[in-house]
Amino acid sequence: MAKPLYKVTFLNHGKVYELYARHVSSSSLWGFVEVGELVFDVHEGLVVDPTEERLRDEFGNTRMLHLPMQGVLRVEEVERKGQSAIRDAATGEKVVTPFPLPAKPTR
């Protein structure tokens, strides 16, 4: 039987992070939630998700996250991995844009 997959949504520096992990439990540190075995997409082609890359850069070498309980918004057990996201906490808009936006020409 495969290990369960969890979608963990939490607040971090004014942003809402959505990550996928195989391990979620109460931490041995009082008041924290343990999140481990983070799951990232492995892309070998030309299409790269910038949000996934940013999350992999930030959390790729992390063995275990200890998140404060008050910062965890939701933990869901899911069937399959969806798209990870970083959103602005106030507006809910994604922080990382899929493609760089061209600058307006100045005259």
C-alpha cells in the first residue's frame, strides 16, 4: 500500500504556501506540526513550472519542516498531487507569474 499524500497549506511571511508531503504529524516540539518527505514534480522537458522551481529551491534540501500550529491553515489527504502554489495572503493571487511580463517601453 502506498503512503498517503497530503496537501499542506500554511502561512509564511505574508504568503500562503501549498506543498505536498508524504508525512504529517504532531511534532516533538510543542506547538508545531511536522511535515516531511516533500513531493515535487520532476520535469525533464522544456516546460518548467516557476512556482515548483521556487519551492524546490527553498525546501528541496529540507528533511523535516516544523510549522507552528497557528500558521497551518489546512491539511488534506489527497489522491494525487496537484499544482503547488505560493499566494499572497491578502489577495489570494499567485505570487510567481508563469512567464516574465514585458516591461512597458519608456519614451
